[in-house]
Amino acid sequence: MQNEILEQMMEADMLLIGLGEEFDNERLFRDSEQYRRMRKWFEDTNKEWLLPAYQDMLRAGQDHLLRETLCKFSEILKDKNYFVVTTSTNRVISQIPWREGRFVAPCGNGWRKQCIRGCVEGLSELKEAEEEALYALFHSMEKGTAEPGEVGAILGKCPLCGEELIFNNIYTSSYDEKGYLEQWSVYTKWLQGTLNRRLFILELGVGMQCPTVIRFPFEKVAYYNQKAFLCRVNGTLYHLTENLREKGCSISENSVDWLHFLC
């Protein structure tokens, strides 16, 4: 089955790739009582925007297989006309050598800072010293000797309005979308060019956390493009809609594992 899919991918004119929540690789730590306690702490203190950064810390040193798999995947895709869209906030995905300008992450991450009020010049990258201090804070929180509120002293203040800086991701109600909108415009323009082209759509590990970003739009593209084929891989939500059963396939398997074997 995987060889057939790989062959279809290579024969397609264009490839649309979606990487979903399974690529957060939360299975590495989701059963940890400490992780569940920290996540609840973030929720209770209205600082869920810290979650992607905390997950990045927990994954450090454990995501080598995923990194290796995605690097091999990008090598397979190098001569193809493709675009990668992800709803995962996993830092590893953004570090893969995708073709320049062919990657967008509309859900944000845990290393770019924004003003909590969304000031125009509020977006900035987390510095190495700040990251080290943040991880030290996380470790102290795990031991019960610090609280989430102390993060303000690490991330600093907005240079324009003086309000606190937070991480630029969907876990905050004040999510500043400027961090991805320019690249999203590139993506939508590319997507317009897929009409009536042999398009292979590979949807990996996309659940219902943000279905309007990948899952539903990919189904729509597959339905209206008569030359499109959708392959959906997911450990739980792998089912295709009835109107796509003749234009796609569904695979009930964790997408990270499936991609590893494909590569």
C-alpha cells in the first residue's frame, strides 16, 4: 500500500501536504502525571500559550526519529511542486529544510513572542538566554518552587505599549496572526494553481483541533478538483466522507509511524 501511495505521489503534478496534531508527538509524555498537572496549571492561570514551549522542552532529545523522518520526506519531495501546511506547534517541523516559501504554520509556536495587545511591532524571536531561563522556570514549576506568573520577567515587555509579551500561538485569545498571514497568502495563491492539475493530497495526523485549517479545506479541494486524490492517515480520525470514497483512501495508523516507514 505504501509503495503504491509513494508511486502516486511521484506521478502527481502537485502535492499538498498537511501535518496535524499527531506531529505534536504528545504521546511521548501525555501519560505523565507531571505533564497533566503542568498543563492544568497553564489552563487554570490563563497561560495555555506556554504549552507549546513546554512541549518543546519535553520533546528535546526525544524527537530525533521524527526529525530524521521529516528530513528524509523533504528529500523525497525536493523535485516536486509541493506545499506543506501544519497545525502542529512542534518546533522540529519548522526546522526541516522544506523548499523555500513552501511551508506555513498558521497555529503559531512556542518561540516567537508577541504583544498581548497585538501591537504592530510586537513580534520577536525568543533569544537563547530567554529560552534557557524559561526551561529553568519550567523545571522549577515541576518541583513546585515557581509559578507560571514568573514568566513575565523572562519574556519582557512590549517596546511600544509596555504590556507583557506572550507566545504567538492559538492558545491565546489575543493571537496575533501577523506571524503567518504573509506566508498564508503565498499558500492560497499556490492552491489556486492546483485546479485541473493532478494533485495528490496527503493529510497526516489531522484531527478536529483546527479542522478549518486543513481537514475541511483539503476535503473541499479533493472534491472539486476532478484530478485530485486524498490520502488520509490518522490513528483515530481516519475516515473519509462519503463523497470522497472514490477519490481517496484512509489509513488507520499513527501518521508519524506511517511516514517513518514510507520514508
